[in-house]
Amino acid sequence: MKNIVLIVLIIGLLTTSCNSPKSKDLIKSIDNDEWLIVGNIDVKDEILVLDGITRSIMKDTSYKNFELDMELRTLSGGKGFVGIHTDNTGKGHRILINNDRDDMVWWRMTGSLASVRNLTKSFVKDDEWFKMRIRVEGQRITVKINDELVVDYIEPANPYRSEINHHTLISEGTLSLVSTGNGSIEISRMSIAPINSRDINMADQLRTTENEQEDNIIRLHQEDFPVLDYHVHLKGGLTKEAAAEQSRRTGINYAVAPNCGIGFPITNDEEIFAYLDSMRSQPYILAMQAEGREWVTTFSQKARDEFDFVFSDALTFDDHKGRRVHLWVNEEVIIDDEQQYMDMIVDRTCDVLQEPFDVFVNPFFLPEALSDRYDQFWTEARMHKVIDALSKSGKALEVNELYQIPNKTMILMAKKEGVKFTFGSNNITPEVSDLSYSIRMMKECGLTQTDMYKPKIKL
């Protein structure tokens, strides 16, 4: 009897072993003629090289749940994607490879889950080896770049897809490697290991998903529009880790900015460099909010230039009697003559627009004493004066969620003058906005990808 039990156990172990997921070296499979290849692809010194426009797809293979590990680099002009759950029709999802910071399509960088979670920041540069790990478990796709989680997407039961992206769905299928640029993609390591589906609780996954049919953000991704909140603060208990999780969940990329100036959290160059050292590895674009009018002399140009962009507003200035005014502080707004005070706001705004920053935020703000007659005080002549100064300065204009300004008329006037735009929450709580006002203005004013400001991202 003991011998029979032992034999049964051995057979069970052998069966389990035969059915267990096995990691497969995909570079060796290229040499074994397991891929259908169109274009220039070769293995040189154990490195897989895709050169120029190239497409390769695995033959006679199907994966559903798996982990794909790669180590790769792009050479100048090299870009492309990894296709998953795909076939000859091109169905499935694409994970993008693009480290070209000069690319005009700057919102689809390495690690992007194309048209679902487009990323505005790449962690790596051309000619720099990096790790990419793609994991598919049930309805969940995660992407890590150099062990940093950049995409965590759970596809709902009824996902929103535009007509052109109707096939961009989780299912089952093979893998593809596609080079779409003029340069090369080099891969030194690429292996895949299936994941046992018995370990995946699909019901739990689906319970956490959003209703994409009512989600404006997935529509922006599907329309290939830059999905970036250019004005996020780590305030009210919002940590950089919590902000990263919130960004991944909502699909909105963040540009995070500290307040820099006299009396604010960052007051000198050394604090700027320390802050940036702590944030370079985070999945954010790094902006600076320049506070007060002394910021130009408080911080050196060398320090300011380390940010991806700098923004400021015209809410702080000295009034006609030399008193420092913060327009959001009611006690500091001393008005003798409303029209004269309004003209002063316009003049101070035009002066501020001569300062060396990139984006004009909280634009066309009025203090509480005037804001109830907003359209009355912002006459066409006053709007034209500010927008003319803005256009000549080359600065971008923020569409601000906190104050829901500027209005449609102002945006259309600025657009006519060729001004670029940003969308910004300017959050004062841990809950960053869903950009609903910005999206409404985008639709009403006909803003397109080319109307959006492109940050000068540094690594």
C-alpha cells in the first residue's frame, strides 16, 4: 500500500512539474526560427537588434497570463512597441518604447500602455540600458521600468474604446516586437514566464474598476491627446507615493511643483537641488512654482533650469502705494477706486509676464471684492492687453481647475494669437482634480494636441 501511495505522489509531482510555467528565452527563439520577421532583425553577440522599420511576431504560440522581462536600449531614432495578446490582425495591447525627448508626440513615452495609459515621462535616455517588465494577470496589466511601477491598469468588463482602438483589449495571443523609428532597438535579455490562472481572482479585480463609459480621461488617451495635469502640489498630506498611485489609477500624468520663494517651503538653490535629487526617480514631470516677485534673484538660473518647466502667477505684487498684495488674501486688497484697481491688476500682470518663466498660471484671477462682476471688469480691451503681452512673451496659458479660469472668450483669444496651453489642478487637498473644467474648455474651444505646451523634460 505504501508503495502505491509513493508511486501516486511521484506521478502527481511529475505531472505538476510538466504543467508548471516555464520561463522561455525569447532571444534564442529568434535563432530557432520561431518568429515571423519582416525587416531588419538580427542577433549579434547575443543581443537582438531591430534596425529601422521592422516587425516580428511569434509563430504558433499563445499567452494569456504571463510576465515578460526585458533589458533593452534605444539608439538615436529608435522607437517601437511590444505587442501582447496579438496576432496578424494587430489586436491586443501595445507597450511603447520611446526615449526621444524631442519627439513631437511627447506624451507616448517608454512604458506607455498605448492609447489607454499614455505616459508623458520616460525614465531613461537613448543609448542607456534599462529594464522593462510587463505582467498580465487576468484583467490587470502592469508595466515597470527599472523596477518603478509606471502602469497599473485593470481593464473593466465593458471598456471604452474608440473605433480605431476597438481591438485594444485583453484576450489571449502571441507577442510581437515592432520597430517604428529610423534608429535601432537593442535587446540583451528577453524572457517570458506564464502565470498560473488559478492564482488570479478576476472578480476581485473587476470590482475595483471604474466605469470607462463615463470616464473623460480614457477618451483623451483614445484620442491621442496629452493627458497631463501640469500643476500638482504635494499638499494636505499628499505624499509622492500616494500621488503616484493616484496618477496610475486615474490615468492622469502629473507635473509636481514645490512652492519656491521667500517664506515658502523652498527658499534657496541648495534646497532646490536637494528636492530634485529626491524626485528624479519619481514618475512625474518636475515643475517649479515661482512665488513672489523676488524669485528671479532668490534662485540662480542654473538652479531654475534644472526643472522641466517653471510657472508663476500675477497674484503677488506691490500696489500703487507700495504695499505688498496677495490677491487671494482679502485683508490685503485695499480698493479706493475699483476701475483704477482693475487697471493696476492689468498693468502688474503685464509686468509679471516679462519675468523668465514658462507658464502663466492662475490667469485672469480677481480678488473676492471684484470677482462677482468678473465679466464687467475683464473688458475686451483689458483682455487684449494681457493676451498681447502673453503672446509676445512666448509663455503658455494655464486652464485652471481650482478657480475655473480663464473663461472661453479668453482662451479663444489666446488661441487665436498662437498661445500654447496647460491644464492645471492647483490642488490644495490630497484629491487632485479630474480636469473636468479643462476638458470642457478643450472641447468648447477646439483645443488639439498641437495647442498644448511641451515641457523640456530632464533626467
